[in-house]
Amino acid sequence: MLAQYRSGQQVEALETYRRLRHTLEEDLGLTPAQSLRDLQAAILRQDPALSLPAVVTVRRVVPAQLPSAADGFTGRERELATLDALVSNCVVISGTAGIGKTALAMHWAHRVRDRFPDGQLYVNLRGFDPARPPVPPVDAVRGFLDALEVPPEHIPSTMDAQTGLYRSLVAGRRILVVLDNARDAEQVRPLLPGSASCLAVVTSRDQSVPLIVTEGAVAVYLDLLDPCEANDLLGARIGAGRVTAEPGAVADLIARCAGLPLALTITAARALAGRGLPLAALAEELRNNVLDALRAGDAATDPRAVFSWSVEALDPDANRLFRLLGLHPGLDITVAAAASLSGMPGARCRTALAGLVRAQLVTEHRPGRYTFHDLLRAYAHDQVHAQDSDSDRQDAIQRLIDHYLHSAHAAVEIAYAPPPVSPRPARDGVRPEEHANGQAARRWLVTEHSVLLAVAERAASTPGCEEQAWRMAVALSGYLRYAQHWPEWAARQRAALTAAIRTGDRRGQAYARLGLGRALRWLGDLPGAAAETTAAWQDFAYLDDPAGLGQTDNELGILAENHREALGHYEHSLESFRRAGDLNGQAYALNNIGWCHCVLGRPELAPARCADALELFRAAGDRPGQAAALDSLGYAHQLVGEHDLAIDHYTSAIDLYQGFGNRYHKAETLTRLGDTHLAAGDPARARQAWTKSLRLLTELGHADAASVSDRLRRHR
């Protein structure tokens, strides 16, 4: 070839190469060496610096490097179907530590190895090994060349040349390449065969997004096992009989293991080792300290060690944020809340969260909301107590509570009405959520419901956070009341009261008792409500707090045994609110005074008070107050026979109640609207209003449904 090329016979030189390749492949089962292919390429380039290389051939071998597959593999049917249907020549199986990536890869590889008759290559890249560094790509490629029995003297010295030789040797051959425990895409890229006839299976805790983008890899993400799959795994390991015999204990074990295959496998091994040990006893051990109970004496199967390998690979920001997430009592967290918890700027926190997602330590299970499973949560909790000081943890907890306190206060103010007490200024580093409008604020409150309750409970139980606890209880009251979460409302107020008593905070006790009294009233415990409200009045009197006295007198008026007694409380409430300069409080007192005039037979005195109340409510942006004043105005006009005005006011009140989701008061107003339509001679519209009211009251399980049903029966 070289002589022909140097004689100007380029075409003949290339034909000589073609004949040589044909003879080697068809007659001898051999392939041209890389050096010959390099010469052909140089001839094509017309490279003047050609020199004759040694002619090397490589014997075809069929490597079989797959480790054995684990016994008792179950589940993952959806993921196996995805692998069976692959048309790409690269697939990335990713997931958190202990999720079963290698087990799935080995199970599937053995199942389909007949589809790869030219061999199977395997390397453990040790991407997250605590004892040894990750395998350099050059070492992995050299291992593949050795498996393909390339003579050492013919292996090039450079990484690029070795990669080229490896890809040349597997080109056109049906070979499966398993790259296990990869650290990142950079470690994997040189090991990809690059031939459509081959398939590379990559397992990694890293999401390996670059491989998906640039190499066209198919992503197979492994999630936690669902209860049925976890049940099958335990049954395959310890026997279906034991699983069937203790279904409650098995369900508890699955929950404690969070559906993580590694934890379930360790649990099964412990159950087999102690055949006389009931599964319920094993579940109790996991309940006491799940990470200790899952310790198996081997780092490779110890969840703490396995998780640590991922955490130690993080940058400092992501590592610290992971630990601090162990302090968060809710099931998930937003970027803003994580930034407040860590004290990081938003962009920096978002980068840290992206690192945790990439390492499969947290998942973005909904847009902008991050979570992790209970075993990782327990590990993060362990680590934050082991590595962070008491003061650092306390600062983080207080920032977190401040975040939800200020975010909730703003949301309730926009969605419903301003809470009666404002929080103290937020600590440095706190970045509350922003709410665009009332609808967005209500949506945030509903989405964060369980998190808000958990944070409120954490505040009440954490020394040093007692004031935040009762202020948060006050902030949440408007939402919990109008969303009809009355039991949770009462529970949060009790917890806040306990915290305030613990520190001797008389003002905190007063507001917690007032809130508890209101919640008990809505729950139907009128004696309990009266006792707590009276105690709150005494606390506010001791503090000489006119705004607090105004609120308690207003509540005592609602609880009064008759309307004359109630009117006295409302008038005292109005005086106190005027002394405090509280215009919104004055509006509530005026509206209640107007209502009392209606029920005491003096409806002509009501419209002026209720109209004044409505204007004050509008000025304060208090939507529930506006709805209540419109309802009172409607009732006053209904009583004096001004039906059109009554219907207009009732309709406006109903629209407001619908806007912020107050079903009970909407039902009450619908009932009165029906009564007004009937009095105006329109029974059809009366029935329409009563039917809507009955539907709402039935949904709420409220006793008033009976009287509305009776109206419908009497006016068929």
C-alpha cells in the first residue's frame, strides 16, 4: 500500500487494503489492525508523512464478563419493558443509592445476552466508592482491550488511540457493554462503543443528562418500589407464607424501608437469619431507629455508608443543604423555603438543589417542589446533628419557621383578611414566598397545608421558638377557619398555648386562647369555647390591650345566650376597637351590632351600621368581612320587605364567599336568599337557592341541612 501510494497509485493502494480486509475477515476471521486502518486513512488524506506500520491482526474472542445476577429479582416490569423495546445503542439506568440499578441491569443483561453473541463487556467504574477512587476511563478501556485479547505490544500509548482501537474492534459486532456505577458522563463517554450493533448499559446515581442530550441515550429512572412490588420482593426472599401470615407487620416493614430495595433486602436477610423472630418484632426495631436496624456489618449494604458515598461527592453548598433538609418537618420543600432554611441566595440555593437532584438525593416530584424518601430524610437528620453545631441548627430552624410564618401571614392577608397580629421582622437570609393575588395565595395555602401544620408543630415544640409558634397560629387562623380545617385549627392553637405558657408569654397565651375558643365554637364545643374566650379576655385585660379586648368581646357576643347580652358585648367591642384605633375591628363590631338590631326586631336601625361596616371592610381589603356585611344588609332589607335590595346584597355576598371558599356561610346566605325569593313570590328561584344550600350543608355534614330540607319539602 505504501509503495503504491508513493508511486502515485492512490486508488490501487486503497484496493489493496480492501482485498486484504476481505481476506482477513472472510477467510481467517480476523480484522485489520488499527495501524493498517490508520494507513488507509492517511492515504485518503494524501498525508505526505506516511511511514509503513507493522501489520497486526487480532483474533476474534467472545468476552463474557457479566457478574452473576441477584437471586429473587422481582418487579420493575415497566422498566424491563422499556429495556426490551430499546432501539438506541445507549441506555442510562439512574436512581438514588440503594434503588436497585445494578440489580436491574444485571437481571436484564443476563436475560438478553443471547441477543449479543459476540460477547458482553463489564466494568465497575466505582463512581461512588468510599475506599477507592473512580476508575479512570483509560484504565477501563485498557481492561476492555485485554478482554478482547489484544496483544500488549499492539496497544497504543495514548487514550485517544486506545479508544479508537477499542471501537474498531467492536464495530459491526453485537456486543453488550455494561458500565456500572458511573460517576458522570465524562467518565462514560470514552467507553461507549460507538457502533449501532452494540449496546451500552450505564448505571449511575447521576442523572447523566449530557449522555441523553449528546449521545441520544434512553433514560430509565428507577423510583421507590410501590407496596405491591415491595411485598413481592419480601415474599421472594423470605417466603410467601411468612408474608401472608403477618400482613400488618409486612406493611409496616415496607413503610419503614420507604420502598427502597436495599433496605428491603437487608430486612429480608435479617428475617431469614432469625427464623423465630416475628416480623412484627423486626418492624418495631425499624420503628425505633431505622438506620441502626438496617446496619448489616458491611459497608456495601449499610444504608448509612451507601448514602454517604453520594453525599461526599457533593460540592460544599449541596452537602450542607442536604444536611439541613433533615431539619425540615414537611414532606417537600420549595426553592424559596430551602433558601431560607440554608440562608443562601435564591440562585445559589437553586444550583445546590440541582446538584442534589443530579446526585439522585432529592427528586423534583412536582415543578419547583423537592422531596426525598424517609431513609434519606433519616440520614440527613443524623448528619445535621453530627456535623452542624447546636447554634447553626437553631438558626436554620428559626429561619425556616420565619419563612413559613411570613409567607402564611402574607397569603392570608391577600386571600382573606389581615391577621390581627403581625410577625416580627424576618431574620437575615429569610426569603418569603411571593403571592401574585388572592387566588395564588389561596392555592399556596392549600398546597402547603401539611407543611404549614408540621412547621407550626415544630415551632411549638422547639425551645426558643415559642413566640414564633403563637404568631404562626394566629397567622393560620383565617385560612384554617375559612377552609373548614377546624380540628387542625384547634390543635395548632392548643400547641401554641402550651408553648406560650412554657415561657410565661401572657400575650401569646391570650391570642392562643382566643384562637382556641373560636376553633372550639366552630367544632360545636360551646362551653369550652366560652371558657377559653373568657380566659383570653382576662389576659388582655391584664395587658390593657384594647384590640385584644375588642376581639374577645366580639367573640363573647357570638357565644352569648341571648341577643340582648350579645349586643352589650358588641358595643363594648366597638368601644375597645375605637380606643385601639382598629378600623377593621370596628367594622366587625358595627356589623354585629346591626345584626343584633335585626334579630331584636329593630331592622330599621341595622342598615346604617352595616353600611358603615362595609365601607371599613372595603378600605381594609377584608373580603370575609365584606361578605358578612353584605349578608347583614340583605337580611335587614329582607325583614322590612325590600326584597330586590336584599337579593342584590345576598347575591354579592355569595359571590365573595365563593371566591375564598367559605362553604358554610355561603350556604347560610343561600338559605336566606331562598327565603327572600319565596317572600317575593318566586318559589322556583327559592327552591334553586335552597337546593344549592342543601348540597353544601350535606357536604359539610352540618345540622342546618335538616331545616333547609324541610323548606324544600314544604314548598314543592
